[in-house]
Amino acid sequence: MPNLLVLARQQSNRHKKQNPQNMNKVELTVAVQKTLDSTKADAERAVNAVIDGIKLGVKKTKTVQLIGFGTFKISNRKARAGVNPKTGAKIKIKASKTVKFVPGKAFKAAI
């Protein structure tokens, strides 16, 4: 099977100033299109559906586990003290939530 990242880069000419080690959404869509042998619009809908499903799942259940790929879960950050880089003044950073991704065993093995 050809390298999907290489195929996607060959098809995506819009983003020429990108880091060659990062795959963006356009390149992912092109890779899905090639894998499914479908139209670009169908591939884009598929990618968007997966992303929206993960967002909804994390929002509702706080964890989305995809066996063989990994787990998306909400993590709480505590409030902390920080420094404004421009002025050097100390600031308070509020507590917040973030999403963490923990790769699965099969995904780690594939890398």
C-alpha cells in the first residue's frame, strides 16, 4: 500500500509552506479519498463526520475510546500562577479543561 501521507501531499498544493512532518485536514481528506476511491466531497464528509463524532462523544461522555487507535478524554487543569512574557508581571491562570489523547497499543506498535 502506498504511503498515504505522500499521496496526500502530492494532491494537496494549497498548503506549500507547511511543516513536512505534519498532516493537515486537507491532506487527510485526500488520503481518505484515495483509500475509499471516492469523491473529494464524500471523503471530506467522512472526515468531518468522524471529527464531529469524537467532539460529541467527548462532550457527552468525557471519554471516546477507539480500540486499536486510542482514547480521547477530558483532563482538568488546575489554576496556577504565570508570568506575562511582555511585562514580566505575575498573573493568575484560571482552571480549565482540555482534551488529551492517549494512543492505543496497536497504534503505538504501528509507529
